[in-house]
Amino acid sequence: MKPRKFDYFVILQGHYGRGWEDLCAADDDAQGLRAIRQHRREYRDNEGGSYRIIRRRVLVGSAS
């Protein structure tokens, strides 16, 4: 079997006037997406503002 080249994540981002900033991340699976949606709900209830969920792939073994 071929080793994976990338890891996949779902990211919650918030916009605070200076562009989009990463707030939290989770694995890109059903439980990770559910957790990110819950975090988005909590941020909206407590802070207001603009939030979005994106998907990102990261090269396996990279520092970031």
C-alpha cells in the first residue's frame, strides 16, 4: 500500500478586521467536522462576528 502524502484537516477561521485567522482545527472526518461546527456555534453565541469552516491539506511530516 502506498503511504499517504497529505493529512487533511477542517479549520475554523474567524475574521477580526485584519483577515482570516485560524481558531481551531480537527481531523477531516465526521467527528472532526461535528466538533468544528460546535465550536463555531459557541464562538457565534459568545463573541458574534464572522466565522467560516475550510478544509486544508498538509504535507505529512511538515512542521506546520
